[in-house]
Amino acid sequence: MAFLNGNQTQSTLLRLIKKCQSFSIITAWATPNDVFTAIKDNIQKCDEIIIGVDFYQTSPEVLKWLKQNTPNKTRIGQCANGVFHPKTYIFDLGAEDTRTTIIGSANMTNSAFTKNDEFCVSVNAKIDRLNSTLKTWRKNSIPINQFDLDDYTREYNTKGAQIRVLSRTPRSTKRKNAFIRYPNLLTLSFDDYDYLCTQEIHPRFMPSEPYDQRINLLDYFLSNKTNILADHNVFCCFAGVSPINGQNPANPYGGWFGVMQAGAAFRKTAQDLQGFQQLGTLINTTIPTSGSVTKNGYYKFLNGVNNIVNTLYGAQYNKLNHFAAATRLLSMWRPDFFFCLNGANKEKIAYDFDMPVGGNNGIFTPDGYWDAAEALRNSTWATAPFNATWTPNKQTCWNGRIAMIDALYY
């Protein structure tokens, strides 16, 4: 008998999958990971796989591959009066009438094998001691071909996303500091994406208010390009800083999509008449109001923001990089093309894109940000056609769909 933590469980499973004559996997949840890759590479050894789908923790990607490649060997685990929750890995190593079995807390998920506190044991068990339990699990399960994978995928991307957010957020950690994981972000339908945007929670506002106010703000800027450049107060709101007369012309609250109030150098520049005029001219001459944006124009804009702010107030406030503020301007000018990236969301978005935050090509660098925005623009939901029968709010969400990503990661 051996006692194993999560990492040791993974290494043991990888060794046994390679060594065994056959294997069976029974797990409550499964996600793509090194063990699943090993299973795919040795699928000819598979006797059976039973996977649960309770609480939408199992990745549709795993189920899709198994449905295509092991339709007669994979079943969906079910429990009539509770949750299907076993974690049992059985290996036939060729020894007479025994099997090596790993039992414990670790599901076949990446988190179980790399981050979680897990405890498993590896034992040699008589075959007849396993058969009765396996028979019960098999009897209560259904063949994967009888499972509606399309319906599950939709629920996984909507209801499941919210459940996974709550399950990953420690009680002692504020939600805004917790990683939020949307593994199928780029393949969501627009209906699902819009639904997720409506589910944003904010302690200062009632349910649905964050979505409604984001939509109102986007609609205001999308409809008032001329006023952005002509009215200093509107521009301050556009830039995410306090208007010079203390009144926000874009009622309601103008701080959605990244408040830039804390960046004194940029705030002072936006509130300065000369700064307002120069920033307005810059964005109007480098970033078109419709159609494609060139990467060259994007770089000219980023460099221009830094030059303008640093000339006026950079030295005074000892800050020379104003990338977050630049993305705020880009996201409000072209919310169909850019999103605001700042301290409140950069780690979370980087986590889902499997990118570093800084360093070479990190998401908080010009190249990394461009790549992330381009990936979003090419997503299933971003390339979905506009539908004139949608509600006005949903139409505005589509018009500002890249900027609306902040509703998922704020």
C-alpha cells in the first residue's frame, strides 16, 4: 500500500497507464491534463471509463473525445439519490486474480493533480472485491451515446461557469481577487456569452444593474463619437476619470470598463485642456471608428498616449507607462475591437489565455494584448452575425462585445 498526494497520484497513474495490460477509470469529474493525454495515447488498453457530470465540472472537451473514440466503453455516471462521486483507477498488470487500484480524493482533473490538497492510496485488490461495486456503478450509468452532449455543453458554459467561479473562490478571498476560469471562452455562442455578461455580480449594485449600466455606457459612447472629441466632460468620462466639473454626462455611473482615477499622470492629462485635445486628436487619427484597425495604427496610438502624458505630467508623478489607460480609451472608442486591461482583470484574463501577465509577450504588453484581443475577435461569439430581432441591450452587447469581456473578469 502506498499513500499519495495529488502530484504523486498523477505520476503513479502515468506510470501504470504505460505499464498495464488494461485499465478502467471511474471518476466524478475530468478535465484535460497529462493523465487524459496518456489515456488517449493508450486507449487500446481501456476496458471502461465512467465519468460523472454533476455540477458541470467535467470538461465537454473530454466527453467529446471519448464519445468519438470510445463510444462503447464510456458511460456517464449517475447517482439516483445524490452525486456520482467516486475516484477509482483500476489497472490489470498481469498478476493472477489481482489488480492495482488507486482510490482516494483525486478526480481526473488538472487541479487535483497539480494544485489541490489530495490524498489517495494505491492497493492491490482482489478482482471479486471490485466487481460488485463496478456492477452497481455500471448499472446506474448510461452509455455516452445516450447522453446529450450539446445540451450539457451549453449548460456547462452558462450555469456551470457560475458554479465553477463560486467553487474556486475561497471564503476569505474577495471575488475580485480570485481567478475566474472560462475554459471554453473562445467557443461560446453569442447567446451564451451575452448570458454570462448578464450574470455579473457587484457589491454596490443590484442584480442585472451591472449589465444594464455597462450597456448604457457603451451605447452612449457608440452614439456620441463627436461629443467625445468636442466636450471635455464627456472625454473625461470616456477616459475613466472624474469630469472636470464633477458631473458625469454619461448617466449612469461612468466607471465601468476600468476606472483610471488612480493614475494621477493620466488623470491630470485627461482633465487638462491641452491633454484632452491632444489625446482626442491622437485617437481620431490613428484608430478608425469602424472597420479594421491596423497594428501599426495601434502602436502609434500607444506610443502617442505615453508621449502626451509623459510630456505633460509623467515626470511630475514619476510614472512613464500608461498602457492600462490606453486600453481604456481603445475599448471605449472601439469596443468591438479592444477591451480594457488593468489591475482588476489582467491576471484573470492571462490565466484563462495561459499567458504570463508581463515579460516577453505577456498579456500586459503591447504584443501580448494585441494577440489576446485578436483571439477574442476571432472567437465563435465575436464572429456571430448581428441579429436585428435581438433586444436593444443585446444588440449593444454585440456592438461592444470585445469590451464586454470585462463583465466576466472584473
